Amino acid sequence: MKKASEIGHTVKAFDEDLGGLRALICEMGGMTEIALTSTLEALIHSNKELAAKIVENDKEIDALEMEAERVAMRIISLRAPLADDLRDVIAAMKISGILERMADYAKNIAKRVPILQNMVSIHPVPVLPVMGEMVSEMVRNVLDAYAARDPKKAFHVAEYDMEVDGLYNNLFRILLTYMMEDSGRISTCIHLMFIAKNLERIGDHATNIAEMVYFAATGKQMPERTRGKDLLASEDN
Amino acid sequence: MARKDCVIKSVPVYLSGLSLLALFIIAVSHVSVGWPILSVLMLIIVWGWWFKNISEATAPFSDTNNGSGFSDQPYPYFPATAADVIMAMDEPVLLVNDGQVEVANRAAENLLGMHIEGGDVRMAIRHPAAIRLLTEPLDNMSPVLLAGLGGLNRRWELYAYALNEEQRLILLRDQSTAHLTEQVRIDFVANTSHELRTPLATLSGFIETLEDDDVIKDRDTRHHFLGIMAREAKRMQNLVDDLMSLSRIEAGKFSLPNEIVVLSPLVAEIVSNIQASGQAKPSQITLKNQLSSDNIQGDRTEVTQLLYNIIGNALKYGRKDGQIMVNLENTDDHRIKLSIKDEGDGIPFHHIPRLTERFYRVDNSRSRALGGTGLGLAIVKQIVEHHRGELVIDSIAGKGTTVTVFLPTTDFFPD
Ligand SMILES: Nc1ncnc2c1ncn2[C@@H]1O[C@H](COP(=O)(O)OP(=O)(O)OP(=O)(O)O)[C@@H](O)[C@H]1O
Ligand SMILES: [Mg+2]
């Protein structure tokens, strides 16, 4: 990553900044991860207090995003990084934006927990927790891949996306039949559908991050994936 | 594994020995701090004393021992052996210096990734509470529970110790087994209550409706409702029966059943019962008996239950009117191989290991519609284990499923 033309001291200072930025992204990722897993727990156990805490904590994630952006801008303006390093900084900035949105989706789910509490149990819909587990695993793995700059792991995350989409469609079908059977369940099911949609979006975003990690590590676009290409293309300019 | 030249630096040995001793005492008085911490502390204390002796003995050389930039320090140093101690630990251990991972042992690298050494500690562990333990002042020693490190159902406790101003020792303790046991228990209670509540809700709903005089007058509606109520009551009955047999088998699983059961006539009897009851078409089940040695040491009721459950599944989840093959043969190692093969949709690969869990169903709504409790295969597994046998489930999606049970014959057990 170091340019031969740069002098020892500068390179060191620069690496520390970049390392700090990457660590900041990981920290933010950790908070997003917790937001997601706690949301799922709050949802499954109808835990209103936990849900409220998640909504509250979202502010911290927003603050970290601004911090990441600030550090990134500072690196760009002070160090004028080139090629690989520049790509790293920009990727970090984009990833922090995506993480912030993922946390927002988690917050949206958490907001529905108190509403769902007075409704019919979601126990009959075991697909939802399974989907939640799968999405959490995607998020965890993509953050691991980012920390380790591991393109193989990133690629596997993207593969999960299809399964999550499959589960989403499956859930959609199940919820439709529930609604047809009993119109009293319609509003519960609509809420559940939104939750599933939010989870599916989180999965999509994890895939987007995976594509960036892959690109940053290999310099190549992730094979056989059309979605997210535009993101990477804009990164090239 | 690239091990750095690492030193735990600039701690006067006396001080570190004393503070560690203090830590040790605090640790002992805190029940929540488990033995791994104690063992690490002990190791370090022992090693600290040992080194103190060594360094006193070799005092004139101690400065030249490590040629690093610490020679202006007035104290003797811990040389690279600090890393050796950490490396020798089986549990994941990290030495963190000013927020950077200075040493990670093999277990830590396996768990957290090969990239962690030399990097910011947040790249290794990103749980917010853990980050606090790693970077902020440690006012208490309560560990942080980390979920999902190294696998979905893994749980770790993270302990942090300040060795001096900059350096912290991080220890991860595997709590997965305890977590799993607890999870199984919680799930079991939750599932059982849920399974009982659903038919109960239906029942009380219909009872309320039947209290309405208009409904009582309408004979057809009343019959219809009573039919549903009978079905729900039956479902509850099944569930309670299944739970009872599960716990009965579980309670008796330590002693081998002591009856002699002749297997092939029993299988034949059950197959013809099922066919006579109309659950299967007349020639839907084919029984092929190739047994020469036929006696097992078993429990007749349990074996009957096992057969009803497996053949019942083959009928429920098999293709409509598809053939079911029941095969009996001897193996070379004095066991009977009983296999039941259907031509259904099969079971997706990743579900197979979980099928014998209580209440686990591949398609919840389908199993429920077919009147299943989700306990069938859990019971089968218990029965097989009681008989010191073995259960194998093979399935090809779209083709069908084969459930095979190996049961030891009487020859298998020396008397
Ligand atoms: N032969 C089979 N083909 C396809 N799926 C099967 C087969 N046997 C079992 N399964 C799947 O395994 C699940 C668990 O089976 P199990 O016998 O434990 O419960 P169940 O049949 O749902 O209820 P119960 O047997 O208690 O009435 C079933 O719900 C079904 O999805
Ligand atoms: Mg069954």
C-alpha cells in the first residue's frame, strides 16, 4: 500500500490515519451489528424497553458516521492519498454511509415492536427469525471481511443475498395466506411484511459492502453480480 | 504465525507482582470471575517472580538483554517471554498496547482472524461494550458477553486486565455450551407452551360461540364446531402423550431394555395395521424381510412407536400414493438395518441435522395441517439411543427420503 516515492515518516503518519479510519468503521459496524441483533431479540421476545434503547442508540451511530466522514475528509485534504489509499478512504466513507442506513432499518424495525405487542403473536411465522439470523450473519461476515480485507469472505456474503431474497419471497407468500385465512390478522401481517422488507434491505446493503470490500482487495469487480455495479463504477471516477 | 518482538515494558517487577497479587485477590473474591482468569494471573505472577529472581541474578546484563529503545528505563524488563506465556495459552488471549493489538495467540487468531496482530483492537473486536473494556478505564471487572464470534451460536465472555498504564491483557472464555443448554431449555418451554396454547385458544373460542343460543339451535353448525373442538382436544392429547413418552424414555435411557423382541413379525403386524386403518393404499407399503437373525433386546412399545412415527412421516410427507419400501436386513456387525424409504419431496440438506430437535419442522404450516406435533423424530431418536442403536436420515430433494435405523441384535451384547 505504501508508495515508494513517499518518505518514511509521512507514510507512517498516513497509515495511522487510515488505520484509525478503518477502526472507526469497524466500531460503527459493531454498533450496527448490535442494533440489528438486539432489534431481532426485541421483536421475538416483544421487549419494548430494549426496542426503545435501540431507537435511542441510533443517534450514536449517526454521530460516528459524521466522525468517519470528518476523518476521511481530513485524510484526503491533508494527505492527498493516491490510488489504492484513496480508494480505501472513499470506500470507508461509503461504507459508513451504508452502515448508518442499515442501523436506520434496524431502528425502523425496533419502532414496530411496541405496535406489534398488542397484536397476534408472530410465533406462527418462524421464517422471520430465520431471515433475521441470516441477515445478521451477513452483516457480521461482511464486517469481518472488511477488517481482514478478505475478498473470499466478501464473496460468500454476496452469495447469501439470494437465499435472503428467497426467504423474503417465501415469507411474503406465507403472510398472504395468513391474511386470506383471517382478516383480523391483516394489520399484524402488514407490519411483519415491512419488517421483512427492512431485513431484506439490510441484506442488500451488506452485499453492497461486500462488493466494495472485494473491489478494494482485488481491484476487480465481484464476479457474476450485476447489482451494485453502478456503485463500484462511480468509485472509479 | 509472525510473532513480534514483544516486551511487557517498564513495569517494576515488584509493582507488577503486587498489583497482580491484588488483582488475584480481587478475582478470588469475585465469584463471577472464573478460573481461566485465575490461571492466567497465576501464570503471570509465577512468571513475574521467576523473572524477578532471574533479573536480580543477572542485573548487570538486564539492559543489554533486549536491545530495544527502553535502555533509558531504570527498571528491569520482561523480555519476549511475555509473548511466550500468552502463546502457550489454549484460550484466545490478546495483549493490547495503547489500543493496538501487540500479541495475539493462535487461538485468538483463529477466532478473530489472522489480520489482527499489529492492528487497532477495534478491527479485532468491534462489540461496543467490549471496545469500552479495551480502551476506557477499567473500574470493575465484569466481563462482556460476545455473541456470534466464530459461529452463529457461539458465546464468549471477554475479560480485560490493565497490566499498566498502556497495556491490557484480554482473555476470551468460551461459554457456548452453557449458552446452548440454556437455550434448549428456554426454547423447549416456549415451544411447549405455544403448542398447547394454540389448540386451547381455538377450544375456548368455540366454547364461547356455543354459549350463544342461536348457534345451539342450528344443528349442523353445532356439529361442525364440536368436530373442530374434538380435533383440537385430540391434538392436545397427542402433544401431552408425546411429551410424556419423551420424558419416560429419557428417564429410562440408562438401562438397556430387557425384553426380547422378535422384529420382523412386529414390523409386519404394524404395516398391516396401518394398511387396514386406511392410512395407506392397499399395496402402498412394501415390506422386504431378509433377516436371518431376528431378535433384539428391546422394548416392544417403544419399537412400535418408532415404526409408527417413521412410517407415519413417510406417508405424511411422501408423494401421494407413492411407494414406501420397508427393508429389514442383517449387518456383518450383529445389527439389524431397518430402512424406510419414501418418494416424497425430500428434505433440504441443511435441515437434516436439526430434524431430531423437539418441535423442529421443515414446513411448519404443512406439518401442523397434517396434525403433527414436531416431536415424532425427537422420540425416534430417544428410542434408538435407548436401544444403543443408530439413526441415519438420507434425503435427496425431489427424490425422497430414507430413514435408516440400526438396532443391535441379541448376539451383539455379550451376556
Ligand atoms: N419422510 C419425510 N419426508 C420429508 N420430510 C420429512 C420426513 N420425515 C420428517 N420430515 C420433516 O421433519 C419434520 C419433523 O418430523 P417429526 O416426525 O419430528 O414431526 P412431525 O411429523 O411434524 O410431527 P409428529 O411426528 O410429532 O406428528 C417434519 O415436520 C417434516 O417437515
Ligand atoms: Mg412425524
